[in-house]
Amino acid sequence: MKNLKSILHAIPVQEVVGQLDVEVVSLCFDSRQVVFGSLFIAVRGVHTDGHLFIEKAIAFGARAVIVEELPTETLDSVVYIVVADSALALGIVASNFYDNPSKKLKLVGVTGTNGKTTVATLLFQLFSELGYHVGLLSTVQNQIGDRIIPATHTTPDPIQLNHLLSEMVEEGCDYCFMEVSSHAVVQQRIAGLKFTGAIFTNITHDHLDFHKTFSSYIKAKKKFFDDLDTAAFALTNEDDRNGQVMLQNTFAYKKTYGLHSGADFSARIVESHFDGMLMNIDGHDVWVKLVGGFNAYNLLAVYGAAILLEQETVRVLTAMSVLAGAEGRFETMKAPNGVFGIVDYAHTPDAVENVLQTIEKLRNESQQIITVLGCGGDRDKTKRPEMSQSALRYSDRLIITSDNPRTEDPLVIIKEMEAGVAPEQKSKVLSIADRKEAIRVAYQLAKPGDIIVVAGKGHEKYQEVNGVRHHFDDKEILELTFNEE
């Protein structure tokens, strides 16, 4: 329970109707979760407007509401706080309600199109290996030490987020590493948080269904850096053409990493194999269990962040040699007949190309690459033909299938992916709407030693069709297929 006046600290309030000296038992922006004594924050969302549910929230027991616009009629028993941006107010109120937990540990955010989950997970593993108690907020899962908490969004809403950070503080966490999505920045989900550091991985074609333009997408990522204070560090990928854009207006301490340019933290790949690679990082050789240029960047970002967090170089490099990466990211398996399987979350044209390019460099001349790939429904449609084009650059065969069609017709999505297939490439392509059948056909086409890549869903354990999530696990299906005789 918190005093209303205290949790409004640092919020630019425009008007108050009623007395602020009331106790608040919980925060809600969903009227269905209101209990007696709640503070209800009316947020204007993508699909609905919280202002439409103020009356319902009060009926359920809300004693105070934060609004951008006062209702026509107000009640003497309710306090109304008017603000310019209720989403911003929600983030600050949530931080205040939970005693600003982000100020009581070192919070590092990771943003970018690809690599967020891997970098955040590797940092969690690394600092755990170094002996710290650590928290993780990621697309795959949230974690406090050894305790795993299921994740529903890349970045939770402000109330969930601050609640989780508060639990981390209570359980003695020294650090928390979290993914920061562009949606979260625009929707003010990270408002009120104090970041010790921010990491930028890369930016490529994605989420234009939400941001509408690539420029808006870049600005969303950049805002995360713009809002850092002088005590924080900003670590960016020097080899990404938008890496320096992230640093243009930040007050944070600026550092860079890269494989090809004169960055502050640099590395090169010495040797690469299916089970790992030898890297030279800032003059030190280290064997790591991950493969591919994209993972070299991820590991270098992790190394740079660890050094900026004042960890000792040799201890960091030693710990990096045991890191395993995130679930559903370049996970490998092998069939009894010698066919290789790789499951990866790659769901953007760039990510698909990175994964397949890595495999292309590792395979021998006799090994085929057979790729199973779909695109999600109700998402950016412009990338669908590009996904097929990216896959066909390195695949001997491509099977176009369903991902999470959501409310769209899978056959329409497949048709839009087929638009990226040139006439001379059509003989290499099959379209099979049933994802399970697509994986099985890939195996039937494979000869011993060939490589099947199942891309797009990675760690996900479901397939969403018409708003219903059905159990579906690419890795599970691939393993069952490999062992069917």
C-alpha cells in the first residue's frame, strides 16, 4: 500500500480533482484487474482507449484515476489526476509504487532488430558464471537466479516490469539484463527506469506494421539512447550503418564494438566449426560454443558490456568459453542417418540470411541446405517476399510454410512469400501450409549429411491460428521426425 501523493513524484500533473491523501493498494491499466483501493491509469492503446473504461474501473473499486481527459461527470469519492501522457505516467507511477527498483541494481538494456535475446541471455549466463546473483528479462523467459518466470512479451508492461525488478532486488540481484523492444520504447513501458547501460546490436527490416516507416523504427531505438543519463554507458555496433545514429544525442558514456572497423572493442573469427569457433577478442584467443559472424557480434557486445561494468578481462574471457546461448537460437541436432537439423528464431530477412550464410561457410560441397520457412500473420507484410529471397540465396531447397498465421489465411501469406521467388528458382521451392508436414518433407528430401534449417519460431512452443494457440515446437517435431523409421 502506498500513498497516492508519494507515487506521483516526478509526474508532470496538469490538474487534480479531489484530495491526494489516499492510500493505493494496487496499480491497474486494465479495468478487469481493479480491486477496491486501486489506482487506475487510463492509457490510450493501439486497440482500445482506457478512458472508455473509467466508469467500470470506479465501479470495481478504483479510488483514483490518472487520465489525459477528465470525464464529463466526476465523483467526490474518487481522485482524478490529469496528465498530458498517461502511458508515461504509468511507467513513472509503477517505478515509484515499487520503490524504484531499477536504482537498486545495475540494469542494462539491449535493443536492436536481431540478437537482443542472445546478448541479454549471454550476459545473464556470464555474470552468473562470474558469481553474481542476476536477473533476466527476455523474449524466451524471465529469470531471477535459478527461478524461471514465463515471458509473455519481449518487454513486459511497466507494472509487471517493476514488480519483477522489485523481486530481483528483494532476492539480492546485483544485475538485471533485459531486452528493450522498439514497441516498449514508443509505448513508454520503460519510462521511469534508470539504466546503467544500453547496448545496440543492429537494425534491419522489421516491425513496419507497427512503426509504418523505417525512419520511425530507427527513431524508436534511438530514443532509448537519447534518454540515458551521464552516469550510463551506451555501447553500439560500429559496423552497423545506424550504429552511430544511436549515439548522436545521448548523454551517456559512448563506446563501440565491431569486427571490421576501428572500434573500442574489436574481434575477429580465427576458426569456425559447427560446434563453435575460435575468436580473437582484443588480442586474446578464446574458444566459444556459438558459431557465425552474427554470434561473433553478440559475443563482442557481451564482452564490451562486461568490461564497461568493470569486470576483469581474463575472468570474462574464461567465462565466455562456457556460454551456451539462448533457446531456439541456432540449436543443432543430428538424425541417426547423419542429417543435421538446426532450429533458429530468425524471422527477418537479415536474420535468415545471417544464419544461412554461416551454414554455407561451414558445409562441404556435398551437403545440401534445405530450409523450412514461414512468415507470421498480422505483421509486416512487406518483408514476406524478402524472406524468401534471403533464404534462396543460400538454400538448395526452400519449403515455404506457415509460421503463426494468427488471423490471416496461411495460403495468402504463402502466396506473398512466393512473390519473392524468381522464375528460375521455382524448381527449388515447395509450398506446404502444414508446418509439421513441411518439416517431414524436408527430411524426406535430405540425404545423409544434409542440413535442414527450420527458421522463424525458435523457442516458441505454440502456433497461433485464428487467435488460438496450439502446442507446436519446431525442435520437438524435428527430433520426432529424425527418429521415425
